[in-house]
Amino acid sequence: MEILLLLAVLVVLILAGAPIGFTLILIPVVYILITDAAPLILIPGQMFSAIDSVPLTAIPFFMLTGELMTSATITDRLVELSKRIIGRMRGSMAQVNVLVSMFFAGMNGSVVADTATVGSLLVPAMKRSGYPPAFTAAITAVSSTIGGIIPPSIMMIVLANAGGISVGALFAAGIVPGILIGAVLMVINHVIAVRNNFERSEEAFSFKAVAIVGYKSSFALLIPIVLVGSVVGGIAGVVEAGALTATIAMFVGLFIYRTITWSNCKGAFVRAFRNSAMVFIIIAASGPFSWLLTSLGANTQLEEWLLGYAHSPMLFALALVMFICLLGMVMDSAANIIVVGPVLVDVMVKAGYPDVQAALVVVVGFLIGSVTPPVGVAYFTAGAIAKARLESVAVAMLPYLVALFGLLFLLIVIPDITMFLPKMLGFAK
């Protein structure tokens, strides 16, 4: 009964608009004051323990890389490259939206940053081309999930840190699923575009045009190659790789493309570290909240329920997908990954799944939750940018969400989708 009341209070506060970090701290504080279950000094101690980890210091560097890219108009070059690759495909602007998110994912690692950056560039253009605002917001939000799956991924770093999993292995595991999600979204785009007779670009595909624009974008594309290559290849740790790519992004913007000034860099630093602080507050707040869940036995009950289906891989996968879907509908994805993620990874490991596959499934599942109504942050962000009614955006997202949760099911029952690259690179047997 206590657990249900706790979860009900948490959901009500989140739906009422209370900050996630504040909510996660408030509930255990009030619980301790009422029950005297532990000294209050436990709260700051748990908060410090939650963020006392070196790999987490990579998060500000990834945030900074994304801010510098936006300031240096690097994203504009990626948009132009995507347009050349797509050619005269029906619904070309919708396809460009997905492809840019895939490029941007390799440089930033944040769903919200992907939604805001790609949305601000492409949503107005898509609306001018005749796309309905709801559809425009839907594809912008859904494609942004790739930003947290194709490495680098901030949430992968957080979950890997909590579960003692290799960040490089998790990065490698995210490449194939991220590309697969992009491909699935583009197939759905094509079906919808043909059915609704959406626009198509007047310029046919040209290898020469792609090569020219690709050359102009080569320094921008160098960023994900250096970042992912150095971490997955074991050349550098995630923190060093983050610092290196942020330095490259600043150097390219200042001296190669010359599209930013030192003043722009200052603004990028301020925004990056402000956004990083928001993430760290949630991570710190998860410490006392996780302690409370453990004290009440919620984690044990969740394990017992899910492991009850472990005898059947199909039933276990279905139960896990349903649980992630329902939780994603009422809680923020970051809070889900930080608080519930380690428990689900442990459950999957006990059920016989590799820890890397388990962590990847949890990250993908809860990032899909970032676009599911009613509390998906990417869902709200994209709707606001497109000035579309949220109910209409939710309806427009339905075919994409069905496909994404179906793909999540496949990631559970077919381990090779996630484990192929980690095995090939020597992270797993």
C-alpha cells in the first residue's frame, strides 16, 4: 500500500508540473519526517553518492559539443547533406528530419537537444512545404529518440555508471538499433507521404552533389567519428573523448568554418553547463528516492513479478515492454532510466540476458517514453515548436510508437541486434 501511495504522489506531482529533481528529493524527505525511518542526514549522503563518479563528468562535454555545433551552424550543413542524400523521395523533408537526427545523434547524445535543434531548423520549413503541424511535430519528436541511442548517449553513460557496465560496450550496442530505428521511421514516413501526396524535392539524387556537400561537411562529420571511434576502440575514456570532441567542435567553428566568435563560445558554455546542472540534479535526487524504493521493497516486488515470466522469453519480453511503456507514459525518461533502469537491468541479467543488451533495452525503451503522452518532454517540445495541438500530435505519433515498441520487443528476443558489434569489437563473448 505504501508503494502505491508513493507512486501515486510521484505521478501527481509530475503531472502538476513539479520539477523532477525537487519531487524525487521531497518524497523521501517527507517519508523520513513522518516515519522517522532514518536520520535526515541520509538524504545529502545518498545525493552525493549518486553523483560521485568520474564517467558522469563526460555529460557537460557532450552538452557543450551540441551547443557549439548549433552556434557554429554545423547542423545547417548536416541538413544540406541530408537533403542531397534523400534526393527526390516523396516526403523528402520528413525523411531529412530523420536523417539529420541520426547525424546529430552522433555528436550530442540528448533527446531534448535533438528535438530543439532539429525542430527549430526543420519544423518551419516543413510547415511551409505543406506538412500538417501535428505530423511535423510528431516526426520531429519521434526521430529525436535516436539522439539518445546512436552514441554518444548521456543516458547510456548514466546507466552504465550505475550498473558497472562498460560505456564503450554500450556505445557499440547502440549503433545498430539506432540505425534500425531511423530506417523504420523512414519507411513509415514514405507510406504516409505517398498516402497524403506530400511534397518531394525537385533535385534528383546525384553522387557528385553528395560528394561536394559531404566534403564541405567533413569537419562536422569528424566529430562523431573521433568520439565514438576513440571510446569504442579503447583509445580514450568517455570523459577524454567528450573533452576532445568539444575542443574539435570549438576549433571547427572558430577557425575552419568561422561561423562563431569567442562571445558565441561563452554563451555555449553557459547553456551547456546550465543544462548539465539540470541533469546532475536529477541524478543526485535519484539517490534518496532509490533508497526509499529499496527500503519499501518495491525493487524486490518488481523483480519477482518480472522473473515470474522468465520461463517464457516471449512473455517476459511482452511484460517488460508493457511495463516500460506504461511507466514512460507517466514519468520522465531521465528519472525512469536513473531510478528504475538499474533494477530492470538486474532483472534481465537474472533472467539470462547479457548486461549490455539489458542496459541497451532499458535506454531505448525509456527514451521512447520521452515522446509518449502525456508527460513526454520531446512530445511537448516538438508540439510547442510546431504550434500544434498536443492531442493531434499524439494521434499523429501512433503509427511510429507502435513500430518503435515493436522494435523494442525484437531487441529483447533477438540478442544479436544489440550484441553483434560488442562481440565483434571484443567487449563481449
